[in-house]
Amino acid sequence: MNGDRLRLRLPCRELLPQYEAALAAGWSPDTERDASAEQLARLRRDPVEFLADLTRRDGSIGSAAGAMPRLPGRVFWLDDGEFCGLINLRYMPGSELLPDHASGHIGYAVVPWKRRRGYATRALALMLPVARDVGLGHVEITCDEDNDASRRVIANNGGMLAGRRAEPGGKTKLVFRIALAPPVAPP
Ligand SMILES: CC(C)(COP(=O)(O)OP(=O)(O)OC[C@H]1O[C@@H](n2cnc3c(N)ncnc32)[C@H](O)[C@@H]1OP(=O)(O)O)[C@@H](O)C(=O)NCCC(=O)NCCS
């Protein structure tokens, strides 16, 4: 399978029950920490507010290091007719750099029952023009050294190893860089 049927969609009420089911099954949309129980509680308390919060561009967010100011970004859900996962982009306007607490420009997670269909590879391919359109000349994506699937996703999209980063707790993250082609000028 090559992921051709996959679309990126803004978080929406239509797919919210499937997002909720994924959380209830223990899937975490945050790859740095297990956020499923916390998100499930917030979603069930106030679904409208929860949805608005997912796409909010100000305020703070929970992270492995505690609450941090929210960076500008985009979040999309992966949709093949059903909810499949998410991909997000964060960046600092006018800069290619990121603060230390942000683990790369792009993060993604596919629900376990939709994996190995090319969806993460396709989602990243669809996100790269979005990153270019917000002004980035390249993106950095980090992944755990032993995350073979994510390494393949990045390699499939032209990622080159740019470095290694020691993480608190002794883990090593690989840092990959993907150069973003300039937009093609209309004829
Ligand atoms: C990493 C992840 C997003 C991959 O999603 P996916 O939709 O299954 O990825 P794809 O189908 O596009 O597969 C990409 C490649 O990885 C390979 N792959 C998928 N799962 C794999 C696994 N468990 N072990 C080894 N290779 C794997 C695929 O065969 C494919 O290889 P190919 O390009 O050589 O054919 C998914 O496993 C996931 O959500 N993991 C948990 C969250 C996570 O790690 N996110 C990334 C943080 S950096």
C-alpha cells in the first residue's frame, strides 16, 4: 500500500468520536509522553472546547518538561475515510531554529490498526509543502534511535541524518533534516 487515499484534515467534529475511541484504546497522540488518559478526560468534559484547543495557536501546552508556551503550528488528522492518526508542525516565525523543549518541527503518530499502509510516509510528504509555506527552508525531525518505522518514514521523504541529541534519561535522539524545495513558479 502506498498511502494514496490518505488526506490531511483539520481536526473536526465528524472524526472526533473515532479520535475518542483511539484515545480510549490507549493510543497517545503525543509521542514524547502518554497523553491518552489526560486528553480523553478533557475531551469527555467538553468536546467543543477540546476541539478548539487542538487548533488553538496561543496559550500553553503540556509537554514532557511541563507547561510550555505554544509555538505557532498546524495540526492535521489523517483520514482514509476513518481517523488514522495525526501530524503536526511547530516553528518559530522567521527562524529555522526551535526552542530546546520542542522535539523537531514535525511530529506524527498513526493509530496501531492503520500502520504499515504508507500513511505516515504520505502524511509527511503532504506536510512538507505546508512547512515550506510558513517560511521554513528545511525541517528537522527527531526520532528515537531504535524507532525503525519513523526512520523509514523520514528517509522515504529525503531526510538526512544531521546529528544526535542526548536526552534526559539517557536516550539518544537522532536528528534528521529535510530540505524544502522552493515553490515552482507558474509558467
Ligand atoms: C512511526 C509510525 C508513525 C509509522 O507509521 P506507519 O503509517 O506505519 O508508517 P509507513 O506505513 O509509512 O511505513 C514506513 C516504513 O516503515 C516500515 N515500518 C512500519 N512499521 C515498522 C516497524 N514496526 N518496524 C520496522 N519498520 C516498520 C514500513 O514497512 C515502511 O517501510 P518502507 O518504506 O521501507 O516500505 C507509527 O509506527 C507510529 O505511530 N508509531 C508511534 C509514534 C511514533 O513513533 N511517531 C514518530 C515519532 S518520531
